[in-house]
Amino acid sequence: MWRRKTSPDGESARSADAAAGSLGVGVQVYVRESDPPAGDDWVGEPTGVIVAPGERSLRSVSLPADRLTTWVVAFGEPQYRRDGRGPAETATIPSSRLVAAEPAED
């Protein structure tokens, strides 16, 4: 039987993983802009939740951050690209552009 470990202050292992930068289905993320900014960037570093692995991630759930690993992110509200494309409710985004959000305080 599998059990989730909890830290002394009651946080679950999943919250600790998200804080450490792990990516996976259910993790809240924000999308970083590229440096220098490009036309296909998302306006304002939008936030969302990973809802599915991208194509390459199907072979493993724990891949290093590279330009080939992607995740499907569902945004809280429709988002636009810097070049005016949109609105988009979901997008497939490279893991190198995603940052796990800090867990919310209770």
C-alpha cells in the first residue's frame, strides 16, 4: 500500500514537490517570458494548472527540463500571445518555460 508522506507542519509531499519546482499533472504553474521577449510569448506571464502531459512526456513523468518536454496547461482565464493571437483557454507549453507556483498559505 502506498501512502503520501507528510512534513511536520502538515504539508503533503505533493505540495513540497511543487515548491521544489517539480512539474506534473495538477501542479499550478506560471509561464515565463523568453529573454529577449518574442512575438509568441504569452502576455503578462499567465498562470494555470497542468492538465495533461505533452506528447514527449508520455514516455516518462520525470524528465529533465528541456525544450522537447511539453505540458498541457489550462489557464484560469483566456490568454493572448504578445503578437495578438488568442484567446486560448489551454496551450501546450515547453517545460523550460514553466515554473511551479509556490504553495498557497492556509
